[in-house]
Amino acid sequence: MRNRSSFILVGATLAIVAFITTGCPVGIGYPLGTPGKEKINKDLIGNWAAVVDSADMLAVAVTQADEYSYQIEVTETGENFMAESTSFKAWITTVDGQSFLYAKASDVEEENYFTYHYYFKDKKTLVIEDVGLLVGGTDAVASTLSYRKEVSDSMKQPGCFSAAFEYKKQ
């Protein structure tokens, strides 16, 4: 009986660790950049549709809020969409030459920012990926500066970017 209990405990622990470290977008209390500092990338503006049905966000409308931010509306959600809101204010930043979009709910009280790595496969194909904090985890994030360091350090590890989803501009 003890072996079975130990097996269940170890299995449950491994499942929790796997869930935490898979890079699912976790809300962080600090932005990856300084909102209002970096100008937007106008190529992100438009209506985007996920290429596969398994994406958390199936359809997204990105508009320019001002020269430094976007308004993002998730117009169609997938089965695994877990955010409380579908309306976000978003900004972009770079860390070690890589592009990131970070967003905060604009229609509910939300203290956390959600961060994605992004790149363009071509002019009409956007790829977004979850960002794993693989060195110190969320415990290492105590400010924007420490968040940027954790992302920089994590990018040097295999598997930092995960759950890549392609979106086509409509």
C-alpha cells in the first residue's frame, strides 16, 4: 500500500511540475518592458485567425491605441482560453533581439501582465509562443528589470519558447 501511495504522490508532483514548467502564459505582476516607451510595430495591426483549432485564441483583432500601445480584442476563444477578459491593452518590447508582446486586461481589475514571444513567418503569418521562465521561475521576478533578466537567462535554455501558434492576417 505504501508503494502505491508513494507512486501516486510522485506522479501528482511530476504532473504539477510539468504543468508549471510548460510555458503556459502565467500572469506576472510586472510588465516585461516599460509601457509607453517603445513604439508599436504596425505589422501587428489587423485581424488575425489561428491556423489550427487548438489555439487558445482563435481570432484576434489588434488595433492601434496610440503610438506606443495596442488594443487587443479576442473575438473567438478556444477551449483552453483561461483569461477572465477578452479585451487587453498591449505593448511590445525586445529582449536580446527577440520580440515580445505583453498585455493586461483592459476591462476587468487585473494586476498581471501576460507575455508572448512573437515573430513573423512572412508578411501575413504571425507566430506567437508562450515564454517559459526556466531558470528562477516566477520567484525570480520582483521587478521589470528582474523579469527581463529571467527571460534573457531562460532564452539560453532549450524549451524557453513553447506552444507556438500561427495566425494568418485576414
